[in-house]
Amino acid sequence: MTQVQFYSYCLHLHNNEFLSLHIGGHLFQQYVCNIWVSSDQNCLCWVQHNQPWLHAGLYSELEDVASQNNADLDLTLIGCQVVLPSSYIGGLRYMNQHFHDTVAIARHYHGFDLFVIFTLNPS
């Protein structure tokens, strides 16, 4: 069970339980924000520590700079690059992938006159 799945279960309403979390007001809002930040940070840490499995070396510019054989170059000032995959929600690759998907759908259906997005609250 992932952290997001656990907190999703905890935050949903259950028939036979008291709504102790949901009546907290601003404290509940702070709790939800802390949950999101913690889950997002864990996701980013996983991405950072699993760069070889994400094939991030293909995008490495640090290796290109190091191969220039410049004696005056201090590699400690360059740092390292962490590539966010398209599966990370909110990242640049995620946004580009969804944009290209939308353009492909529009091309398939010969364009749109109106693009409407609906949000639904099941309660």
C-alpha cells in the first residue's frame, strides 16, 4: 500500500466512524496540506534516487561539459541534473505529454470548436 492510498482511505468518509478529522476546520486543512507535501516529497526522493532506472543519463549535460577538457572548469559548480519523468504529475514532461495528447485528439477529430472540462464531486 502506498502512502497516497493510505491517506486516501483515511480521508474518505466511512459509514460507522466519527468524522473526527473532517470537523477540524483549519487544522484539517493544514493536515491535508502536510499529507500532500509529504507524499510529493517522497515521490521526488524516489525519482532522485532512481535516475539510472529512469534512463536519465540520456539527458545528462554534465557529462558533455566534463568531456570538453577545459582545465579552468570547476565541476563542483555545475551540479547534477535530476530528470522528472512524465509520470510525475505537474512536471514539465507531464504537461508536454498531455498537451501533445490533446493536440493529437484534436487532429484526429479535425479540430474542436469548444473545449470544456468538467469537475465532479461525487458527494
